[in-house]
Amino acid sequence: MIQRVTSPVLFPPPTYSHVSVVEAGTKLAFLAGAVPLDAEGKIVGEGDPVRQAEQVVANLREQLAAVGSDLEHVVATDVYVVSSETSVLSSVWEVVEASGLSLGPHSSTLLGVACLGYSGQLVEITATAVVPEEAR
């Protein structure tokens, strides 16, 4: 269902693939950015990008579950972090790796940005996932 490819002529990525291929006819889910808000709409982990990344991944799991998918079926993500420091981006990426998102490994882009939509928000992840046949 999902073919993950790393080009042998490019530098090998540490925990993601260069390309994820999904055959036509497969149901895909395009997720809005998962944000570090709790069920009451309050920012979780204010000032702490690692804690916010953990909440974002938890919220991403809930978004995927709502359509019958899971982290294993994510084919691509964009990870946004409010920081220009490589160490901060790396600490957020460690949360992504630990979550199981990179088990595929999925295709991903990690970006340092100036700001995100909610006051105090430091992390957001958008995703595209396959909805498994058994969930349809």
C-alpha cells in the first residue's frame, strides 16, 4: 500500500524517506495542522517546544483515529517549530522520532519559522495519511 523510497544517489536521511508512494485508488486523509491545544483550547507546555511537540503528536493521533488511520499510515509531514536554533528543531524532531511517525519512515520536512497561529504556540505538524482498507 505504501512504498517508501530512499534514493541511493542522495545522502541517506537519518529517520525519514525521500519519497512515499501511494497507489492510485487508495483513500488519503489530508490533516489540518495539529496544534498544542488541550480539549479546552488552552496551550499545553507554554514556552516548552518539547512538551508542545508531545501534545501535537497526541492531537495528531486523535485526528488520525477520527478517520480510521494511525501514525503508522502517515506518508508525509511538515513539522513547524518557532525557532532558528538547530538544537531546538532537533529536540522537536526527537519527539517525532519517538512517536512512531518515523517508523515508516515517512517523508518529512522540518522547518524553523517566525511564528504560528496561536499566541504562545511553538510547534505544529501537518500530515497526509493513508486510510487503511479495513477502516473503510
